[in-house]
Amino acid sequence: MTGLTISEAEWQQQVIDLAHVHGWRVLHVRPAQNSRGDWRTPVAADGKGWPDLTLVRDRVLFAELKTNRGRLAPEQRRWLDALEAAGAEVAVWRPKDFPTVLDTLKRNRP
């Protein structure tokens, strides 16, 4: 599905399912509700902005998922830039990028 109104959560599940079909192991850190009822992702140090998915198969790939209109937060851009500078494969994927996502997940190490 590449609909323009898909939520980020639905898009994320589609990417995870597609990754599993193509043999990837996937890490996603889910938010948790604290005692005050606030939702937070439990990260420490510089963890804020870490990419949504860490995918491992024949290589490591870090993917930030956004809706077609979603924007990267500054912390997310800093992580993607740092990971890419260190030689990692990084991507920002939106539902409109489905053909690229499929090709990337099917493709073996470049």
C-alpha cells in the first residue's frame, strides 16, 4: 500500500513486514508510558532522534520512516548524518518511496 493518507505506524508495520519477507532482522524501540501517563521512548545519552528501524541482513541499514508530509526533526537529521559519515547505509522512507524501499530490501550488499 502506498496510499497518501497512511499513518506512520501503518507504514512502519508495512516496512517491517516487507523486511521480514526478505530475510532482515529488525529492531524498533517502542515508546513506553511513564507513571505520569506520558509516552516516551526509553533512550539515554544522545539517543533522541535515533532512526526508527535498524535492519540487519547482509549489511546494516538505518531507516527513518515518515508520512509523505512528515519532516525530520533536527535530532533525527544529526543521527542520519553521523551514521552516514561513519559509512553506514541510511534512508528516509515515505509511503511514496515504496518502489525504492522494495528494491533496497530485496537487494544484496552493494
